Amino acid sequence: VPVRMGLGNLYRRRVRVFTMAIVVYLDYKSVQQKEKWVSKSKQAALWEKAHERNAKRILKLIIEMEGLWVKLGQYMSTRADVLPPAYINNLKQLQDSLPPRPLEEVYGTIQKELGKSMDELFLDFVNEPLATASIAQVHRATLLNGQDVVVKVQHDGIKTVILEDLKNAKSIVDWIAWAEPQYNFNPMIDEWCKEAPKELDFNLEAGNFLVFSKLRCCKTKSVLENIFGIFCWS
């Protein structure tokens, strides 16, 4: 069950993430010591088992945490040039659609942001989402005027969680760079800290969509603001 919002849960998220970082770090340090006592023919297998073990640990935590960690895991699953195969094979599972959020949460977000009931907004709203991602999920719907649309709904409280996750990720990367100077991931995490908040701004996304629509010479559809957007369905 994903860890939800609130100050208490944000603190628990931090504890869970830092605990996992320490567990993985100590595991690898242990493998470094064991490596000295086994033959060279067995060293590769020793490291492969460690990679598989820790990749599964990290995958389990990412699924539990959701938020930014899912996006980071998805990105890591594409970096076969940097990560061992065990990490790629495990983390690529995150490329699939995530479990959907409860409908009452989705409805609540829509009604809260627009100040109207679902019946006042939609002629039809498909409860089964087209897809669910780390930040939002999308649903097909029909407006009262008969226009078919796609509704993108940002997960409740996700902005607070992602900003907290960014701070935690930055702290872990700083710690790794201090403990193991040869592994400095600061350039990557600095880029994430700059770009991730932009994905939370659906007004910016809507603006980009409208520009794209005009470039494709299609009619501009209505865009509802802030926490969720409605884009044309074609």
C-alpha cells in the first residue's frame, strides 16, 4: 500500500528511503570484503547476486513510495550503459502503468478544483483510466456539449511528496559522493531538481499542448486549469 501524505507520512518516507540507502550501501561494502576471500571465478557470481538482491529491494521500495521515485526508477531502467543488467531487468517493470488511484479521490480532486459536481461537468466519465503514472492518471470523458475529451487528474498531494522526494534524493546523492567519491551523481540529480517541478505545472503542459496543436493545424480544444487539464481526444 503506497505511503500517503501528511507530515507524519512524509517523515516515514524519509526514514524508509534513508534506511534502504544504508542497507544497500552496507550490502555492497560486505560484498567487497567477501570478494577478498573467494576465487576470481566466483567473484562475478557474488556481485551478480548482490545486484539482483539490491535491485529487488529498490524496486519494492519504489513501488511502495510512488511519487518521484517511480520516475527516477523508469529513467534508471533505460541506463544500461551505467547500471548492471539486474537493475535494468527489475526496474523496467516500472514502465508499465501503475495501479489507479481510487475514484473517490479522482472525483474529489476534479470537483474541488472546478467547484462543480461531476454531473455539472460531464455527460459521461469513464471510470477505468486510460493510464496511471507517478504524477497523474487520465480518463476519457464527454463534456455536456458532446465534446469527447481526455481528463488528466493530478494525484492528490503529489506536489508535496515529490518536492520532499527531491530533497531526500539530493541528500542521498550528496552522501554517496562523500562516502564513495568515485560515484558522483550530483549532475543528474541537479537536473532532476530543475525539471521535475515543471511536470507538476499542468498550465505549462497545457500551453505546450496548445502550441503543438496549432503546429498540427488542428482545432484548439478547451483546457481546464491548474490541478487537472482536459485535452482534445482525437
